[in-house]
Amino acid sequence: HEIRDLVQNLYNLSHRGSGVLESSDLQEIQRQLSPQAVLIMFYDNDTIVRAIIVKKEGAPLISDGIPSREMRTLQRDLSRSIAFAQGALKLAKPLTDELDAITMLRHPLLNNETLRAGFEQGAQALYQMLIRPIVKMLSDCTRLYIVPHRTLHLLPFHLLHDGTQYLTNRYEVVILPAASLLVRAPRTYPPGCLIVHDDRDGQLRYSLHDAEKIQNMVGGTLIPGTRKNVLNRLYNTGGQLLHLIAHAKFDPDFPETAFIQLGNRQYYLSDLIQRELQFRLVTLTACETGRAALTEHAYRVAHGDDLLGIGRAFLYAGAEAV
């Protein structure tokens, strides 16, 4: 109930204005963009999806509309293809942890083209619908800032496919929950890295091994997640990097029950978002931390455009990137 009330209040506050991008905001965004960067803001009014393209110079460009219903159908088909491929790979080789999409696509089983073809068909269809109409506006671009809207928050834009390569192979793709993040006041972070691992009583048997490899790469301090008051350590320390290796759980029907487990305690969204985090980058090696639910679906908020999930909670808490 605490999370539900918070989401409703945040929604009401964020929708008191006109929703129109003010010229002063646009100018500040353009000042922050490099000549090689492009901002793409999608907007879905339930009938038509449009993209607003902002570059360093010039007026914003608006794409032709595409049907919302058709886009959502293709998005559901792509989600099913990913889920089907994940299930097939787990049957081929049982795993104790979740397969992310990138790992899945690199798996040798997909070299037989059977599962890959099903996935790439959907990825190409969405590329043709969302990116192809604006690709000429992206000339000389090396970095894309993408601000999704509504169900597009759940789309893995990095994996859209032009028939030759994935979007992430052509551009550096940065997903933002809001364009205002480009112009927020710069923060300074202390030096150092913190690596927290929890093997869940031996069930995550490679957690310590992975934590030590990360420490060898970036240095920093390594602590077990079983340490007393470990959450206080996370919020009181700060640094350039926080890397968490642990067990987590997410239920899209009840996103407020999502948790990450450290030691014998489960830390829920309310534990994570009500304190300020002082890390530039948070990386999560934990099941389902990349999943999230739209407030529109989870809380029946009309046209809600916020996401709730463990990864997003760290962003709300103050991490510059997750």
C-alpha cells in the first residue's frame, strides 16, 4: 500500500502541467547533446505512436505516426519469442540463474537458425516500424538517447535488428526514463567501487568467483551480502561503481513485492527508493532485476508512464546509471 500511494502521488504531481516541452527546456537539452548524439522521444496516445527527434542544432523533427495497436502486437510477439527461446535453452541446459537476452542470442543452440529466426523476425519488424522511418535523420549519429513511452518502456531497443545488425552494434544506445535526465544538475561522486556478493547459502555457487573477477578488473572493496546492516553500507559509502551479485525476485502483477536478498533479509522497493544512493553506476547480477511493470498496468493508473522494478528503484534512489 505504501508503494501504491507513492506511485499515485508521483503520477498526480507529474501530470499537473501541460505535458508540452517548453522552448527553454529544449534549448537546455540541445546544449547538453553532442553533435554525434540524437534524442528520440516516443509518444503513444493509444492510437498513434510518434517519435520526436532532437539534435544539437535545428528544430525538433516529428515522425509520421504508426498505429499503436499494430506496434503493441509486434511487441507482444517479440516478447513471446524471447520467452520461448529462453525456455528452450533452459531445457537444453538447466540453469540456476536467468538468461538475459544477450547471453541467449550468443548461445550455440541458436546457430541452427530455428530460434534465432523467430526472434529476429520480430526484431526486424519493430525496427522497420520504429527506427527505419527516421534513420535518415540519424546520419553522423553515434549515440542514441531513447525516451520510451508507455509499453515501449518494456521493449529491448538494443536488440532491434535492421536485417544486418542489431541497433546496439550500430549505435551506443542509452535508454532514459525522461528527457529531463539529460539536463539535471551534475553530481560529484567519491572515488572507489563497492562489490557485494551473496551466494544464497551456496545456491549461487559462482557469486564469489564473479565478485573476485570484478574486483580484479576495477579494484574496490568486496564485502559479503551476509554482513550485518549491509544496506546501510551501500547508502552510506558511495563511489563510482556498485556491483551487486545476489538473488532477486520480481512479480509483474505485484511489482511492489519485488526484492533483492542479502543475507537472510529481503529488501523491497520501499527499502531501496526511500534513501539516497551515491553511486555513479550500479550493475546488478541478480535474477529479474532488469524486469519492471508499468504503473498503467500494475496500478490501473490511466496512461501511467512510470516503471517499477528493482533496477529502476536504484535509479530513483540516485544512481546516475543502472
